[in-house]
Amino acid sequence: MASTTQISATGSPTPTAVVQAPAIMNDSSLVYHIDLALIALMVLFVFTRLPRVLALFWSSEWLNGHILYHVPYRPSRRVVQAVHSPYPPPSSRKDGRSTDDSHTFYSHAHPIQRLNEKGAPVIMNFPPHISLNPSFFRPVIGRLRTRIAPGMSTAQFLVMAAYFAIVFYCGLYRSNIFADDTRTGWIALAQLPFVFAFAQKNNVFGSLIGQGYEKASIATLNFLHRFVGRIVVLAANIHSLHFFYKWSLQGTFMEEIKSNVSINGMIALVCLDVIYLFSLEFVRNKAYNIFLISHIISFIAILPAVYQHKPELLPYPLACLCLYLFDHLFRLVKTRFTKAYIRPLPELDLTRVEIPSINAGWRAGQHVRLRVCSLGMGWGGWMEVHPFTIASVSRNGPEGMVLMCKRAGGWTRKLYEMAKMGGYTEGGVGREVRVAVEGPYGGPGHTVFASFSAAVFVAGGSGITYALSAIEDLVQKDLKGESRVKVIELVWSVTDPACLAPLLPTFTALIQQSVFTPLKISVFYTRAPTGKQPAFFASADASPFIAAPTPPTVDATLAKRPSSVFQAPRPAPQPPVPQPAPVSHLPPGLTLAPGRPRLAKFLEGALQRAVTLSHDSRRNVKEEYLTNPKDDGRLSGMVVGVCGPLALADDLVSAVNGLDPVRRDQVGGVEICEEVFGW
């Protein structure tokens, strides 16, 4: 505060108004308030997701997805009974239209009633559906989902641009980035807790918004972790270059670099640069263990180095340490040490892992991190932890948790070879090993698949595990009267048609169980079949779902001759020869075809069927004979799940964005759930 005086005519001073000097905000206060602003924006985003959180708590799914455990297995005793209705079935309407679009083994010509073990009708209990975005925002969502690079959406780019703008403003506010040698250091330090927070597998922010650390979506934490980490590396290097340049001009570089403050600053800088260099995509894909070890060691070394570099910065490294310890404490709580049985599946080139002692505690689509504690994995194999999507449904069978481990790297190859050498036990489940299972993580988050009117799942290769668990969960909920889904469709892309062989019994069982909701499974193979193929592939041409080629009427060797030399004779009429009816080894509702799927066609077909089934159920069937009496035929949107490589997810997003807006609004909107473990 400053005051001024004025000399009067008599010579005596007279006080004037007091002038307040403007307060100058220092660097520590500025970066602290910038951190508060970023946290406020995150809290605001959490509030936009509160309706979904409340809807999840209204359903029974919020009880699962946190801790793995075991419960005694009790087979379900519910029965399904067809009831003949006095009203004419939809397939016999006067206008000729039909809603009997099922490919199950059960007839849908008459309404079907759910009965419990006592023969009483099952009370329907549908989960509430809350749309992720309001209807007027749907055209904008399509643009935000558009990919501007592989695995990078427009929404992600906008989030990164906004984050960078805030940090850049912090660096330029009343500061010259070319002359101020401390502001960038404060920025690097203030952003370090966010790097730790976005990297943790157990964090409050991810739980509140319903997104995991691995998701490739707008609210993902993994891409924010990488982006903020690059900001920290950039700011730290600019901060160091300022001092290197100043010391070089003064001729005191060697003296200054030997001080304790400079040595600890150099340790922190080298650790940050090592993290960045070993985080490049090439290193991550070729040497993941080097990437992981360098990450852990460098982050542990950064915290004490930062404190020694500037002791008054203690709150920031302390916050990082608390976040790190909190995450690893919860990892320990969520880890189960138990026995597992492994056996190879050569057709799918993967290893099936069954864990009977864990049969509950997860939601469909979630994954766990698996560690195999066996000398067969090599001297360092027990140290590696790998994520795998759970292929089974909670509380579903005596085999417990089932994992499908694709043979894609050194660790998974060792697991496959160990499973092949182990032989089989009396139960036929394969070799017994000790494992540590950590999880569950990821999954649909706050999205409840059973609250939608239609569900389409697209899988590539080993991504079928995600689709299988989600579809099996929907079928079971539908039998219990806990699902609104009227249409379920699966599109699976594989390299070889033989990949279908080990999963054919599972697909057949799911189709048979889909009594109330039609399930369609379309399998596509992208390579020409090689070697001996299974029986179902040999009879695929005889399937009614594949068009049979027209037989030639002229011998092939004669037809190749020029027309001037040879003219094909007109074939003499032959009496019809009775042909045996073709035998298809594929169940109704399951098709196998070459090439790549046209995803837009499948999505449009699912939308059309959902709208048709909803309208017909409301207009042509009496309320007391509705399959879903409380559903009232209202449409609640379509969910599309995808699990596979980044290219598959990008193609699916393009197909969803290309849907007819009118049809999309009729069904209630389309939401995408991505389970892509791409880097």
C-alpha cells in the first residue's frame, strides 16, 4: 500500500487519496490456480455424467465390476414355456408383414412366457435407460467421433487443444518465455500430479466418468496421460535450456552444474527424457518390457530428485507419491492368487485359461491382468503382467473365469507352448498352473447394455472374447426378464474359417438360448482356406445363407476354345435327377462368408429390425401377451461394441457416422463402446 502527500500554500502537507498498488501473482500461485481451474473443469465433466451414474445404481450391475470373488455355483432352474395365444400371431397378419425375424431353434409364431421354477410368470425388471447425450446433440457427436488420425478422434484433439491452451496461457501470463527461466519449471512440476493421476488404473476421476485407463474414446485417461506427459517433458527441457544458455554466456557452466541443486535437477530431466524416448510407439511395440521398466524406475527417481532440487516444491511430489501408493494399494486388494488350468486351441492360435476359484465379481466386457507364476514361463516370466478380456459371464458355470490368451508375443508364446506340453487332466482342462489375477478393469463403465433396444458387437480375432461375454450376459438377462434388447447381432472377422471350429458349440448354445431375442452371428474370413478344413466349411456352400453357383452346361475344356473353331452344342434335355437335400453343419442364425464385412449394412439392418419389432409389438399384440409387458415397445437406442485393432474401431466409427439420421433418431440414438488396447 502506498500514499502520497501534497504541500499546501501554507507549507503544511495535506494527505491525498491512498493508491493501491497492483498485486503481482508469483509463479507458484499462478500454477496452483491453473491446477484448480483444470480440476474444476474435470468436476464439471463429472456432473454431466451423473444421470448415467444414478441409472447404473438403479440397476443391479453396480454391485459387480469391482472385486473378484467366488460363490457356490447353483444352476438356474428357470424354465421357458411357449403359450398359445388366442390372438393371431404377427406372421399371419392381413398385410403380410411379419416380425418373426428370429433364427433360433424355437418358434416365435406365438408369444412366449417366462416361468420360474414354480411355474409362475417371471416378474419383469428392466434396467432404466439414460441416454449419454441429449437428442439435439447427436449431430455434433457424429462429428466429434470422426477420426482425424488412426485412433485419434476429433473430440480427443479438441480436448488436447483446450488443455494445451490453458497451459500455454499459464506460460505467457506476464512472462516472456524467452527470458523467464523459472515459469516453465513451475509448469512442469504443477502438471506432474496429473500425469500420475491419468496413468493410474484405480483413480477416482475414471470411476466417476465411467472410463478406464485404456479406452480409446473422448473421456479416456490414457491419451491424456501421454499428452500431459509430453507437456511436462517439453516444459522441463525449456526450463533447463534457459540455465544452460545463461551459464554458458557467463562462463560458469562447470561450476554451476556441480552444485547439489543442479545435479538433482539434471537427474529429474534425464529421467523425463528417458521416459519420453522409451515411450515412443516403435519402442513400445518392439520392447514393451524396456518401456515398462524405464517408466517405473524413472518415475521413482523423479520424486526425490524434484524435492532435492527445490525443497519448497514438496506438495507436488508428495501428491504424486500419494496417487501412486493409492493405486498400488488397490491393485493389491484386487489381486487373487489361485490355480488355473490352461490348454491350447490351435485353430484360434490361443491359450484357454480357466480359473474355477474365481466365478463372480466382474461385468461383461471387463478385463483382468494375468501373471503366471511358473518356471515354464522362463526366469523372468513371472514378473510380466498382461491384460486379457474375460470371455465368460459372472456366476455362469463351474469353469469359473475364462480367458482367451492370443499367441502374439514372447510371453503368450511361452504360455501356449507350456499348455501344449502339459497334457490333460481327468477333467480334460489341461495343465495346472499358479496365477495372480488382478482386476477387473475397463468394460462398459456406466453403460448398461441391457437397457438398449438393440445391440451390435463387432470383433476382430481374439476380440471375440469381449463380444462373447457381453452377448452371453444379455441372453441370460433376457431369460430373467432383465433386458430391453430386442435385437442382438455379432460380426466376427477372422483370418481362417477354421477359427470357427472351437467356438461353434458356444455359438450354437447361445443361439439356442436366445428364445425371446433373435441372435444373428456373421463370421467372415479374410484369407483363402489352407489345409484340411472342418466339416462345416465343406458344406458351407449348401447353406441357405450362401448363394450356390450356377453349374456349367458345357465342358470347361471345350468352352475355353475360340468361338470360330468350336461352337458348343445345345445340350439334350435330361430327366431330372433327384438330389439329396444338402446337410449344413451350421445352425440357423450363423453364417460364414469370405471377405470383409460391410459394417454399415449390418448396422442399418439392426436399426430396421429394432424399429420394426418395436412398432409391431405395440400395434399388433395385446399388452398381456407382450414378451416384455413393462417395456411397452419403446425404443431406447442401439449400442455398438467393438473389440479389435484400431483400424477396425475406426471403420466402425465411420459406419456409425454414416447412418441415416432419421433412422438413428427413431431408434433413440447410437452409442459406441470401444475396448481397444491399441497404443
